[in-house]
Amino acid sequence: MSRKGNYHDNSVMENFFGIMKQEMSHGEVYYSYDKLKEAIDQYVEYYNKQ
């Protein structure tokens, strides 16, 4: 870990969440929290296993 405010520590997760939002939300609208949570779970499982 580096000092406070160093963006390099967070860059990996920022990149992952950016890609996830692009791929998941492309033309998709989630009307409930449960559907969104299910989609995120499926995406993370796919991302880790594929």
C-alpha cells in the first residue's frame, strides 16, 4: 500500500468496475435491486471462471 491519495492502488478495481458497467449496462435497464444483484453475481462468476 502506498500513501493516501495514490490512485495506483485503486486503478485495478476502477478498471474492472468500468469494464463491468460497460458490458452489463449496454442496453439493459434493471428495475429491481435483486435483478441487478443477480446480474452482477453472474458477471463476476463469468469473469473469474472464463
